Amino acid sequence: MKLTTAKLKQIIKEELSMTLEAAEGEEVMQAIQDVPVAAEKIAEKVRSEIEALSEPAGLDPMVLSQAVAALLTAD
């Protein structure tokens, strides 16, 4: 599975959408508390995809991670 910038943005939007659709009050507060957990899950998915993509190409996963980060933060 190839991880593209568009796919990564879609994953993040889906996670945010689920959080924003939560009911008000305590459920919203719980969702806010769950954000770090969701972010960690997303980070782990991205990390595993980067490692999987970098291995056959012989690239350093950290270099590829930095490239992905640059793409995500670019305007």
C-alpha cells in the first residue's frame, strides 16, 4: 500500500471529522482527551507505512519521514 500525501490528509480529516461529530458536553470533552490517542494511532500508521516503503528502496526511514513531514507542512 502506497502512502500518499492525499491519503495521509484523508486519514487525518476522517479522524477529525469523527471527533467533530461527537455529541456535546461530556462526549466532546472525552473526544478532546482522546485526541492524543488518535494522533498516536495515526502516527503509528504513518511510521509503519514509511518503514514499509523505505525498505525495498533502501532508503533511511528517517529521511523519508522528514520528506513526508515537509510535504505535509508545505503550503
